[in-house]
Amino acid sequence: MALLEVKDLKVRVEEREILHGLTLTVNEGEVHAIMGPNGSGKSTLSHVIAGKPGYEVTDGQILFKGEDLLEMEPDERAAKGVFLAFQYPVEIPGVATMNFLRTALNAQRKARGESEYSTPDFLKKVREVSKSLNIPQDMLKRGVNVGFSGGEKKRNEVLQMALFEPSLCILDEMDSGLDIDALRIAADGVNALRSPKRAMVVITHYQRLLNYIVPDVVHVMSRGRVVKSGGKELALELEASGYAQFEAA
Amino acid sequence: MPAVQETVERVKRIDVDQYRYGFETLIESDKAPKGLSEETVKFISEKKNEPAWMLQWRLEAYRRWLTMTEPTWARVDYPKIDFQDLYYYAAPKPKKTVSSLDEIDPEILKTYEKLGIPLREVAMLEGVEPKVGEEDPARRKIAVDAVFDSVSVATTFKAELKKAGVIFMPISEAIREHPELVQKYLGSVVPTSDNFYATLNSAVFSDGSFVYVPPGVRCPMELSTYFRINERNTGQFERTLIIADKGSYVSYLEGCTAPQRDENQLHAAVVELVALDDAEIKYSTVQNWYPGNSEGKGGIYNFVTKRGDCRGANSKISWTQVETGSAITWKYPSCILRGDNSRGEFYSIAISNGFQQVDSGTKMIHLGKNTSSRIISKGIAAGKSQNTYRGLVTAHRKATGARNFTACDSLLIGDKCGAHTVPYIEAKNSSATFEHEATTSKISEDVLFYCIQRGLSQEEAVGLVVNGFVKDVLQQLPMEFAVEAQKLISISLEGSVG
């Protein structure tokens, strides 16, 4: 079943059109990779799906589980199961990671009409999840991402993904700023979350990440459109031949 | 407003009796005529049954005040106050009794709910006839000296405090019952000639709290005062005096609310703290007076003089304030570090939204040897407000080994507000060590979006980020105050973004 349907999406930022009619369908259980050069509109797509302010949708549609996503506030989208793992997770000084996780999780549950987690239940859950991701408890006591290494920040994103259990995960340039070991740890975390009910959209410049998170479908974006789609072998092909062939189009 | 069931209930009960006891005259006539003159000062003094020396003290202050002009150096802008167009004294009217919470303005109830004050306490505060309610023994005891309008109508927990030898009573009573203490200390920290507003207060102060903690006594409970302004056009002139004798300790909480109204209200309080050898005073304030409406109309003018004197060696005074209300705030809780090895602290959160103007900070005056001070100030400006930190750190010639650390951080929300930092630093001897750090930052769209993407609403996100920003100061507040202050901060910033 189609989880995410982007239909002929046109998006402007300050009078300049970035996406010129993008179409993409992601089914439950699938992992899609979106590749493309700088400025092709990959991050714009992820931001528009998540609802970041500053983008104007001039045409087209985004359906999530059949509902019009563009009609929803960004926090409603989160509660419905849209999760964006940020390329550069922000620091929030003075807000303990543990407190942040609980506030966010309970806000989502409340929005869905579910009961909020009690402190002991929450602690139990967060311990379980962080243990499976090899995240030390002491990291959870620090301010959100404050003084975290690049690897820790990405692991914190994966931790939230595991905790919030979204049905759509968008990973924006997860490999940026990570060394090979940190990348492997983060990718292992992501792979553990693959499930038949959950879809993932992995945005990346490089094929390297896709050695760790193997996609079902690969899309190539150029100048605000999907110009080619294929299986995982398409990524390898791109690695060899580069994006130049699409730039001319 | 750390409202605790049992204390509020007691206040409520005493309220009526005390009122009958103290004010048998007709209520309507218990208001001084409009304007300020020697007659007004005499009227107030007479109402309070004050001894002659007190009247004399007031009159001297009044005559001095006539020669003074309003200070204009603060970064606040407001229409000129007509001091002859104000009432300077009003005794409380009996509260209108309502039979159920349904009769109370739903807006007010909403605010109480947001502050997390249980409804049974709201019932007390709003004057709903008390029903037999269950006590909540888990909460810590707080003694409340309630100030409704200008007269302290009740003081609770007197017995227990008496056992410890602590004196906690309205200052009007202390003037009659403990004249030796009042005469010795009143005006000894903030002299009657100190500044325009302090002098005005000295002439017309209506009431306030008096605390004396005897040598070696650790006050057995937090002392707390509620301030409420109910009378239209009535200036509030509170006077508080706290004395911690040698080796004693006291923590005092002050919280304020005021109902909405159109006219500006003048408030000029004076607070004096005296800490003798080895004594410690911790003074915490949560201030959320009416800040004016969305067009900047109305709101309280708050011109406060708060000063602590670390008179004895090894004494310590700590000010913690959460300022969210008032249209104009002009307030600099300060410490005079007179005793050797004495220590002063100032922790402040000042939030301005809408059209609020805040000019607040502190003075740390190092006079004794090896004195130390610490200033942590967090200013948050939103809406069209202006938020200024103004601070003075000074070391006297003889204050060898003086140390100060200052950190001033400002956070801007939106692009129509302003944050300003005006530090004055003076070291008159070469052994002083002063450190000053200051930052100004904007609340970042990226940080807000990150929080919202995780499921928080815009307002929850702002509240979370701001509470993180002020965490260092919140930690200085007593527990129940901290919880309320945290909620208050979020409420104060509602509608500040988007």
C-alpha cells in the first residue's frame, strides 16, 4: 500500500522554483534512496514533507496514508508518523536529552489520543532502546546534542526514530560528517528499524551510505525532478559515471 | 503564587475575623483622599495607629520627596505620572463571596489551570466559600503573610514561628510591637533619601512584611507573601524589612498577581535585608503583574528598590527573581558587601513580551575584604518589548581580594524587540578580580522546527527552549516556586512567535 505519494510537486523559495513537478511513491516496507548533486532539490523535498516554514507549494499534492499532508501542521505530521532525521541536528542548551525525548513522545501520544507515558514506563522504554543502540545513559542527561560528536548526534537521531516509532523515516544526508565507524553504527541502528510497516527515504550524495543501508529503489534527482529510478544497482552505476549525464537534460 | 491548601485556608479563615477586628469603621471611608500631601501621610499613619516617631519619619521623607525629581536614566518610556491623581491608601474591602467556581471569569480560571494551581486552591484565592477539603500533607509548609490591597490582613503559622523565636508579621504591627527593632533597622539599608521612589515609599508605605530571625536560628519554614492589587487607581507602596541576626538563616518567597485593568498602576516597593555575622538570607520573587493589553494599554508600573546589607562578617544574601509581568519594570536588587568574606548573589530571569519594558539588574558593592559576588542574568525579549540589564559591580579601595563573576545572556524572540546590556564595573584596588561574560542570541527557527518536527507545538517548543535557556536560574528557586515559574514562563511567551 502506498504510504507516501508525492504528485507533481512544485515548490518555490523566495520566488525561485526549486521543485518543478516532482512525483514519487513510497510503499510500506520499502527503502528508497534519493541521490543527486548539490542543489538538485533533495533537501527541499525532505523539508516540504516535514513542513518546514519558508517553502511555498505552488502546485501538486503530498498524500500520507491517503491524507493530505500539506493541510497539516508540522507537529501533526510528526504525530501521524512522519520523522525527519536532520542533516545537522540542532543543539538545545539547558534541555536534558531525556526530558526532550519524554516531552516529544508524550506530545505525539497526546495528539494521537493515546495515554502519556508515566515516568517509570518511559525510563524503562528509553533504557531498552538506548541500550540496543549502544547509547550510554550519561549522554541522555546532557543537553540535547550539546557537545555531542557528529556520530553521537546522528545516533541521537536514530534513538528518537526508534523511540517514536514513525511509519515514515526521512534520513537527510545521514552520512555527512561521519567517519566510517560512526557511519556503520548509525546505519546498523537504522537497519534494525526496517520493518514491513515502515518506509524509509534515504537522501544522500554518495553511494557509500547505501552499502550499509541497502535500498529497494533508487531515484536520481536533478534540477528539481526525479530523472531516473531503478534498483539498488543504479547507485553503483552513478558512482561510476557521475551526475553529469543528468545535468545536461 | 505557591498556594498551599492549608495556609490559604487559614488565611481565608483569619481574613474575615481580622478584618472585623482591625477595621470597624465603614469600609468605604477607609480610603485616603486622592493626591499626596502632609494630610495624606498623616491619614495613613493615623489609620495604622502609628507612634509619633513613625509619623515624623514619614513626614521627613515626604518633605524630602518634594525636593526630588523622577529619575530618567532608565531605558523605559511612559507618560508622566500625575502623583496628585492617585490614591495612596485603601483598606481592603470584604471580598465578594461567590458560591461556586462557575461564577468566576473563565479567563482567570484558565490562567490558574495553566499555572497548575489545583481548583480547590483557586476556590480559596477567588473567595469561593470553603468546603471541607482534604489536606495535602505531602506539600511543604509555607507561612503566608497575605497582603490584599495595602493592608496585611492575616499572618499565619505565627505560633510555630514564635516557638523558634522568629518574628514574622505585617510591618504595621511590628512598628507597634517591636519598635526597637524597627527603629534600629528601618531605613538603615535604603535611607529615606535614597531615590525618588524609595523616598515616596518611605512617606506613604501602607504595609508589608517584617521578619526577624534571632541569633543561631534556622527559620523552620519558608516565609511567603502574596501581593495582590485590587483597588482601582491605588498605588501600592509595600515596605519589607528582614533581619537575620548572627548565624541565622531565612528563605523568603514573594509572589504577585493582579487582575486585569485599564489604568496604569504605580507600584513603588522597598525591601531591606540585613544579614549580621554568619547569617544568610535567600529572597526569591516571582512577579507576574498585569503587563498591559495587546496594544500596550494598561499594566503595572513597577519601581522597586530592593537592597540587602551583608553587614556582618561571613554573611550571605541571595536574590532570585523571575520577572514576567508589569508594563514597566525598574528594579535593581542589590547587595552591599560590608562584612569581610561576605557574599552576594543575584539570579534573574526577566521576560518581556507585548509592549513591556524592563530595565533591571543589580548592584554588588564590595566594601569588606575578600568579599565575593555572582550575577547570573537571563533576559528574554519577545513581541515589541525592550529588555535591559543594568548592573554595577564596584570594589572599594579597602575591599582587597574582592571577586565577582557576571554572566548576562539575552535571548530575542522575533525581530521587533530589543535586548540591551549596560554593565558598570569599577575596581578601586588592584587585587579585585572581576569577570564579565555576556551573550545575545536569537531563538533560532531551526531549533524551533527541530522541536516541532518531534511533535511539539510552536508554543511548547518556545517554552522548552526558553526554559532551557533560564535553567541555571530556575535551579536557584525553591522547588515549588521553580515548577510554577517554569509554567509561568511558557504562559508569558504565548503568542510571541508566528
